Amino acid sequence: MPRQSREHLLAHGEHVELSFGEVLYEPGQRMRYVFFPTRGFISIVTTVGADDSLEVGRFGDEGMLGLRLLLFSKEAPVRALVQGPGAAWRIREALFCRELDNSEPLKRLMYRYLDVRLHQIVQTALCAHFHTVDARLARWLLTTADQMHSDQFFMTQQFISSMLGVRRAGVNGAASLLQERRLIQYSRGRLAILDRRGLKAAACECYAADRKSYAKILG
């Protein structure tokens, strides 16, 4: 965005800290704020039955929460959950919608980002159906590192299992495989990426495809 438009938008916001496990939206709940993370990441999670959940989207400082407002809907379709603690700009829904009406640069940028998100949703669906768990895990870890701005973070196998939609045994096997190749080090929830280039080679093509579509559409 042009600097003046960006500063005008942020003047309506407040800088907040997002805590791990914090629920920002529940399904059907009105979205009273939009969030622009500057550190950490937010997962969009859908549940199946009483216990099973699946991450269907996520974003960090490359994106925003509340994109559905562009479609004139103010209700959250799924749960928005902070999975990587950090900071964000928070802007009231009414103020953001007013800025959308009055700022052509903001409107253009948001619709381009919507296009990016649609590409990523399709890519994630293909990934979940066709790619192996270890390749998907490598992709997921690379994306997490990008959004956390760190190659070291805390992640339990149970958490990764629910995000990838696979059983814990599958995550354990995939993590062990990556660890045997000395791409990662994993112990008691503490994970470190040891060989980023090697992890990129182990990841499915979806990681590169996500970055390519983002760069192509948003520059």
C-alpha cells in the first residue's frame, strides 16, 4: 500500500499481543475485529465430531484475519485460533469496512490477497489428498518457521497431528524420518530445523507453489 494509505489505516488500530491457544473467533460469531499479525501465526481450524480438528488455513505477517468482510459477511465460518504467539494490529470491523469503502489502494490489495488465499486453499486440498505425511510435515514446518521468524519453536506431536489431520503415530513416523535425515531435531515438543535447504527438498511442491502464487499476485 502507499505509505499514506497504510498509515491512515493503522491509525485506526491498536497493537495487541496474541497468546498461544487464544480463540479469536468461533464459528457463527460476529467478527468484531480484523487482525494483521506482525509476528506469530493464526490457524483457521474446522472440527469434525467432538474431538477431531483440521487446520484448513493459516497466516502470519503475510496476511490478515477477517477477509470474509470483503464478501459482505460478518460471521466467522470456522474457528480462528492463535497457534504461534506474537503481536498483531487489531482494527474494529466497522472502521475497517469504512476504510475499504474509502480507500481504493486498500480495496485492491485486499482483493488480490483474497485471490492468494483461494490459490492456497486449492493447494492445501491437493496436498492433503496426494502427498505423504513426511512431505506435508516438512511443508508445514517450513511455513511455521517463516511465520515465527525462527527455526526453533515448541510443537507437540498431538498439536501437529490435529493440524495435519493425521493420527499421532503418523506424525511420529514422519518426524522420525526427517530427524534420521538430520533435517530437524525434535525432543519433548522442542523442534529445531537443522537443514533448511534439505527440508525444502523433502517438502512437497506445495510449499514452493504457495510462495510462487503469493509473489506473483502480491509482488
